Amino acid sequence: MVSQCANPDCRRKLRYLRDGKIYIFAMSTRNGSKSLEHFWLCGECSKSMTLTCLKQSEVKTVRRRQVTSHRGSAA
């Protein structure tokens, strides 16, 4: 059960689902079967981070890429 932020530097307690983002990953178990596991990033962490699943066995936080808009000037 998800109870705190997946960011190891934060660990804010989950109180409301509206604050943050839920992630679901298919994870491998020790016996080779797969199970769905849920992870949560709090609202503050989800602004600058996302979660990624590595080899279906490890979940890591990664920084979001900054999206910039390149607009041409209208002549």
C-alpha cells in the first residue's frame, strides 16, 4: 500500500490522492512472476520529478526535462 512519497529525499505522507501523481509499474517478483505495484510522488516532487522503472525490478526518481517553447516571431 502506498503511504508516502516515492522520492527518498522527501517521504511526505500520502493524505489526499488529489495532491501528486500515482504511478503503476509491473514489477518482477523473486519467483519470476509479475505484480502491479503503486508508487506516489507528492505534489511538490511531481512538479520537477517523475518515476521510471528499470528492468521491472527497481523504481527511481528522475528529474523532468524542462520543456521550452520556441515560437517564431510573426512578421
